[in-house]
Amino acid sequence: MTLDEVRAFFDAELPFCRELEITCEAIALDLGVARFSYTERWTRPGGFINGGTLMALADVAVFIAMFSRSGIVPLAVTNELKINFLRPAIGRDVLAEARLRKIGRRVAFADVDLFMDGERDRIVAHASASYHLPG
Amino acid sequence: MTLDEVRAFFDAELPFCRELEITCEAIALDLGVARFSYTERWTRPGGFINGGTLMALADVAVFIAMFSRSGIVPLAVTNELKINFLRPAIGRDVLAEARLRKIGRRVAFADVDLFMDGERDRIVAHASASYHLPG
Amino acid sequence: MTLDEVRAFFDAELPFCRELEITCEAIALDLGVARFSYTERWTRPGGFINGGTLMALADVAVFIAMFSRSGIVPLAVTNELKINFLRPAIGRDVLAEARLRKIGRRVAFADVDLFMDGERDRIVAHASASYHLPG
Amino acid sequence: MTLDEVRAFFDAELPFCRELEITCEAIALDLGVARFSYTERWTRPGGFINGGTLMALADVAVFIAMFSRSGIVPLAVTNELKINFLRPAIGRDVLAEARLRKIGRRVAFADVDLFMDGERDRIVAHASASYHLPG
């Protein structure tokens, strides 16, 4: 899987990601990174980037990490996701870095660190999610 | 709290909800309901409404349910949220119905059923979330 | 499924439940109830019943609720579980009431209310979990 | 904090850990490790170590990791915990390694890898949890 292939898939099949300002940043074995490009449009009172956007970002990062083992699987769907918001996410791009921890025939699982661009050691949120791979 | 007051708050302070097609449907003591008005724009391959939209919908429903006890608290923020996707959400409006289970001085907790409009007994997802109330 | 059948299964196959003071309280369609019989032995500083015991209790309640549809499936295993502790659990029996929300060929999902005996409207914890049904 | 201090606290205040065969294995800055010493007593059909024991193990590991920053806080309590079971845990000791990701005045958060002794790269479960620090 190359980054260009993943980006082409997102452009063709997940056009809503562009509206959410979410793009694929990197893919490597067991790793997927997604970027939220900061815009005031997705903020809420206090200037916080809204939680829904960060959850979508985490979800997308897991999707990419999974592709690093499975190839592109358009019909894979999220089984469950959970996220803890740990610090304010304000005024800058956010990166979500997903690490694939297991992939079987039917299920993939990854955990995800979210951090402001340039502050990888100070996460703003932590998530984990599992995906269902179609039969 | 009246529904009109909550809607006025959303219009003024959470304009991104309109972009996500999320609106307040109902508020009652310990109860908050949010609606996603179906549009193809937020779907993904297979016609599924994308998970990020449903997570944002669940999050908003909890926000409304909390308001039923706390009044409008613009700076309350989500601490953590988790969701299980149980059945396909395709081609129709989705409602998220949050039930407030506890509210203290600092923390509120609710669980949420998500279902297709008209099919309340057959949930498409279940979520729960806690919010932090500012000091 | 009768309560006696479930209890016989627990006695024969899950002897550790007796050590945890966990027993089957009730089974009905889509419903499973488990009881923790209070003992100081499983408490921690402050007199709180320890979280591990309550997590085991929630897990067992889901197992029972699943049996109401699947019959006894000894090799079904927990996929994932999450729990929020909402109020102190001190000095009395705790009941966990699981409601089965979905069961497919391979996966079952339930949410669970935990409450002190006699205080069903004031939950001490809320959990949800999914089980994997063997092929 | 030394390992001996933590162990002395567990012996004095959390005697149920001994019954669960859970002991403190290591403590270092932002890190806590707990061990489950294998015994058939806590297994279930199929020989699996039961989920409740692994959840208690994860919970304890987070408690230890928190102590590395806060010192011993007997009355800190678990807010919420979630766990995914990824591979069978059978027939050997299990280690839970918690990494503290944030600690504020009131809340601490850690994620946890659980693995069979000697197989740190092949986790059997992943958890995360937050604790409430008393005022």
C-alpha cells in the first residue's frame, strides 16, 4: 500500500473526509496517520475542536492502519470505538496516529494517539477501535 | 429548558451541527434527543452513514440530556465516549436518544440509543459518554 | 433456559464465581441478572467493593442474558467490555442487570445497570459488553 | 515510590489481590506493571483465564502507574475502564503494563497492554482507564 493509493481511495469513496478537513498523512506497516487541518468551522465554544471531528479522525486513522495489512477494504466497518479527551485541542492541526495491534480474518483492532501537530509527546486524546472485515 | 432555547443555543454556538445535519429533536427531564437528517453527503461505501457522524450525533444527544438538569452550559466538554455499531444505518434519518444517568457538580453521564427514524426498538448503535462541567 | 439450568452450569463450569460471591439471580428473554453477595473480603480502602469484582459481575450478567437467546454456550468469550463507576458501592449486595440488545450468529451485545440491592433507580455503575459466539 | 512501598501498601490495604494472584511487578515514572500468577482456579471452560481477573489486573496496573506520579493514594477510585480481549490467555502468567498518559489534580488516565509472560510483543488484551483523585 502506498500513501497515494490510500489517498486516491479516500478521494473517490470518502468525499466527506474532505469536508471534515481530514486527510491521510502516512501509512506504514501496522501504522496509519490521519490529519485534521485546522479550521474554525469545526470548533465549538471556547475554541475547542469539536469532539465529533476528533472521533472521526481517530476512526479514519484506524482504517488506514488496517489497510497496511489488509490492503484497501472499502466495506470494512467500525465495530466499536472509544475515546478519552485528555487536553484541549485548540487552534492548530491535529494528527491521529493509529497502531494496529491485531488483525484476524474478521476483526482488526488498533489504538490511537491524537496530538497537536508538533507535540507528539503530549496527547490530546487517546482512542481505540475495532473494525469488522467483510467475509 | 425548552426545546426552542436549546435550538437557539445550537444555532448561535454550534453552527457545525447544521453542516452535519444534526438538530435538537426533544428535551425532557434526564432525556435528550438529536436527529441526523439523512443526506448522501455523509455516507460511505455500501451506503452506510459514516461512523463519525453517528458519534457526533450521540455526543450531541448527551449534551442536550445534560442541559435538562444543568441548563445550558456552553463550556461543558466531553470527557470520554464509547460506541458500538450494531446494525447498518442506511438511507434514512437517525435519532439518538440519551438518558442522563448521573449528574454531579463536575461530571455528567448518559447512555444513548441510536435508531432509524420509526424503528425505536431496533437500535443501530449504543453509546455512553461522560461530560465535564466547568468549575 | 431455566434459572436452575444456568445455576447448574455455573456450579459445574465457573467455580470461581462462587469465590467471587457471584451467583445467577434471574434469566428472562433478553435479560440476565447476577448478584454479588456482600462480603468485606472483596472491599478496598474506604469500604468500596473493588472495581474488579463489579466488572466480573457485569460480565457474568451479559453471559446470562445471552443464554436467554442462545442457550448455554460455554465457549462464548467476552470481546470487549467497558464500565463507568458512578456512585460508591458500599456495604450491601450489588445486582447487575444486563439487557441483550443484539445477538447475531457470531456476536452478542448487551448493556448493564449495576445497583445496590433495593435501589434499582440509582445505579452505581453502567457497563456494556460484546461476546463472541464460537463458530 | 519504590516497589517495596507499593507492595507493602497492597499487602496492608488490598488483601483481595493476593486471592486473585495479582502482585505488583514493577513501578517506574509513568509506568506500572502487575502480574497474575497462573492458577487453574481462575480459569473458565476452554482453559481461558477469566475476563474478570484480567480486568482486575489491568485496573491494578493503572493504580500502580498513577502512584509513580502521585505517591500512594489509597482513596483514588476508578472512574471508568474499557478492555478488548484480543487473543486467548491460557496456561501461563499474565503481565499488565500500564502507561500513564495524563495526570491532573483530579484525574489520571493510562492505557494498558496485557501479555503472557515472555511475549510482550503479542498482547492478549488492551485496556485503558481513568482514576479519580480525591480532593
